[in-house]
Amino acid sequence: MIYLYGITRPLTLPPDGAGLEGVALQTERVGALTAVYSSHDGLEVRADEESCWAHERAVETVMRTQAVLPARFGTTFADLGDLRAAVARDAEALEQRLDEIDGCVELAVRINPLGHAEARPATGRQYLLDKLSSQRQREALAESTLACLQELAVASRLAASASAEESVSISYLVKAGGVERFSRAVGRLQRRWPEFGLSCTGPWAPYSFVGNSTGGRA
Amino acid sequence: MSVDVPTVREPSRVDPRRGAGRDVALVDLVDRLLAGGVVLCGDITLAAADIDLVRIDLRALISSVPEGAGTG
Amino acid sequence: MNGDKLLVAPPRATAVPDGTAANALSRRINADPEDVEQGLAQLVLTIVELLRQLMERQALRRVEVGDLSDEETERLGRTMMLLNERMNELKEQFGLTDRDLNLNLGPLGNLM
């Protein structure tokens, strides 16, 4: 079974590293593209912590030297023939996306509401008004965050979340050299909005900017 | 004057070596791994995939709720 | 690699939206196929929570628009508040966090 990590341009050297189960990374050239994969006998893919990091590490091994489109976790093929066919089918779109994310990384910003330690509202009406108020605050913060961080990013993507309870999640496509400046900007935002917990993680491979992910466009 | 210190109840499964920062990073990573990335026409193979069909039906339910539908 | 991905840490009080992410993760994805009851509870509560949120969002919209009487607003608010508390009790009973109830639908994104 073939496990796919990502699609990139042809490499001069095979990537030095391992993927899931510690199996060595291999490459398969398909036209103007190259697939980075590992080969397993009957792999049971489980999205556990170790596998998730292994997948990301494998992608980042390639990302150190050139642009790579990360594959969705768990993408497998019966054999190389199937992999080649799949890459060939989408070759044009894949090449275009590679150009779009070239030199960029993804940063994840999250706005978490602070834990609810408030007293039980005295009336039903108050309950609704409190909810309305925190919903508006969260929306205002999300907009403010988007607006001010957008200037430091190539693109942004607001994760679709119908839930008003959960944290707001925004992905940013940032030039590799602009990560530090971006982090500082998030830090400043965090100090400005102490009642919400802002966090920023990365750099990640650009999972949210390769065309297949769901979520609202910012 | 005595002060009540609220006790923080930690989930029993917490590994004390885990930093909260690691958790935040893990959550962000998993969100991206499962919902992002290129989807080629391979098989998305995940254990416990049997339940996916039910989830998709639920999603159809959400999108069919009309805006401004009256409450009872 | 794991720790060095954190560029800006959330304030301590919020660290992770709820519970421990890694534990929530393993419950969400590595659900023991033998634990049918837990899996069922998670599924049922997900549906209930979804409906609760839909209703609450509708209630908030009505309040915003202002087409409810004081009595209706109060009644609606009390109902939503009790529903919310009941859900929290159920979640605690089954050891489920909000993240557990947000099923990932793969290509369709998250449920909520």
C-alpha cells in the first residue's frame, strides 16, 4: 500500500527522512510533478498523535527546500500505478497550486473564548442577552483579527464553524520570511483583547490553501 | 482571613509531561490534516470510517434548515 | 518538533478550548470499536447538541430582531438555559468535550 504525503516539483535528491511507521520516504515522478510517499505492507492508518506528526514531518522535510502540496492525512493507493494515474489526472491544477503557495507557510490563529466562570444568569432573558453579547464580541474580534493580520499575509481562510461556542479558527498563508513579524502582530492583538485567548501555531505546510479544504473564504 | 482557593480538576488521563502548548499545536495540526490538504482520487483510509455515512446525513440535515423558521 | 510549533501561546486560562486536546483527539478518532455504548452516546449527544445550537441561534436571532414579548423572551431564555445545563451534565457524565461532539466529516469539514 502506498501512503501519500505530498506533491512537489521533481527533486534532485530523494528526501532524507521517514514517514509513518518509520518507513523511508520515496519519490515517484509523474510528468512535471513528483509524489512523495512511503510503501507499506497492509498499513492500518490511524489518526493518532504519532502518525499525525510523522505525516507533517515528512511534508516539512520536502518543504525545507521547495514548495510542496501536502496531502490530506490518510490518502492511500493500492499501488504506484493508481498513484500515478491520480496525479496525472489533476496535474494541471496541482502545478498551478504549487506556484500559488511557493515560498509560503501556513500559520494557524485561534480565538478561544475564556472559560465560563460566570454566575448562572438570573433570568432567561439575561441568559440570551449574555449569549448575544459574547457572540457579537467574538465576531468583532474575528473581524478585527482578520483585518489586521491580513496585511501581513498572502491569503487567509476563516474555518467554517456554525457553532458559536467553539473557538474561531483562521488560517493564514504567509511568506516564510514573514513568520516572525506575523507572530509579533498576533502577540500585540492578544494583549489588546485579554478577555479572549489568542494563539498562533506554525509554521505548517499549507493544508488550507491547496484548494480542497472546506471553510469560508476570508 | 481565610481565602478559598478553587481547585482545578485535571482530567485523570493528563500526562503531566504534556505542555498545553503541545496540545494547542496538536489540535491545529489535526484540524488541518483531516480537513485540508490535497485530495487526490485515492482512498481516504481511516480506521473507524464506518460511521462516516451517518455524519454526512447529518450535514444534509443542517443545510436543509430554512432561515427564519418559526419557533414552536 | 511538537513544542516548537507554538508561536503565540494562549493565556493559561484558555490553553486548549476544552479539556486536553490529545485526549479529546484519541477519543474522537481512536474510538474503541468495542465500546459501543460510548460511541452511541457520542453520536446521540452530537445530534442533540447540534439541535440545541440551532435552536439557540434561532432564539438569539429572534431576540435581536425584537419580535418577542417580554414573557416569550423570558420563557425562551429559561428553556435554552436549562437545555444548556442539561447538556453540560450529560457531557460530563460521558466524559465528552465540545470537541468530541464536533464530528469531522472529512471532505465536508466539521459538523459544527
